[in-house]
Amino acid sequence: MRCPFCKEDRDKVVDSRSSDGGRIIRRRRQCLICKRRFTTYEKAGDSFKLQVVKKDKSRAPYDRDKIIGGLQKACYKRPVTAEQIQRIADKTEEDIFRKFDKEVTSAFIGESVMTHLRTVDKVAYIRFASVYRHFRDAGELIEEVSRAIQQTEPMEQLKLFDTQADQLKA
């Protein structure tokens, strides 16, 4: 690996960590000539292409950016951070790669995204579900909202309310 600063080809690996669900290795390196540090990322070649089987039985290559794009639209003007969106995409990918090798249905991807999004923000979940499930009328939407309301609040949200209540008492 050539140093990006002095262009020499002599370095040592200082630290190695896996990221992106174990599919990428992040290496921290130090040049033995100029002593500066830099980071490299190693990713296994995409010789295996995961295919997504759509509702009409057509196939398309798996694309993480489509998941993130859908999440960004659902979370628009909601208190959901970019880090939370990345975490949902990571968890969804972990679900996919744990169960599928070559082909995954778009239905599985959508359900996995909704499962993880529901715990982060229920309004964003309803937005995502309304597009994903193609509700035919307001009744179907109301049923989905009712189910979302009946589910218990995520522990993070409950802790937030407990903390705010404690602050108000003080």
C-alpha cells in the first residue's frame, strides 16, 4: 500500500477492524518512512451478486442505496438521524445475508426494514409502510396505524420520557 503523503510503499498495520456487518475491513496504517498514519478499507470482491426477486418475479441486483433512499424519504422531517438510518440499513443487511445467499425477495427486504424502522419512529414507519404496502384505501392505513399504536414503545423512547419526567420533578 502506497502512503498517500510520501508515496512510499513501506507501511505497517497499526489497527484492524471489521465494519459494514463484517463485509469490510478497516485498517489503520502507519508509513515507515514519513511516520504519518492513514486508513484503508478492504472489501471482498462482489463476485457473488445478490439478486432481489421483485413482486412481478423480475430480478434486479441488490442495492443498499435503495434501502437508504426509501428510509430517507420516510424519515423526512422526522427526528431520525442519518446514523439511525445507516443502523437500520445495517440490521436489514444482516437479516438478508444471514438467511439468503443468492436471491432475496423484495417482500423480505421491505418487512425487515419496517421491523427495524418501527422501533425507531412510528410515523416514519407508517410512511414507509404506506408506500411499501400500497394501501388501497384509508381503512387499510387506519388499521396499520392502529397496530403501530398498540405495540409497546421502544425502550429508548420510554427511557427518554422517564428522563424528561425526572428533570421536570427536579
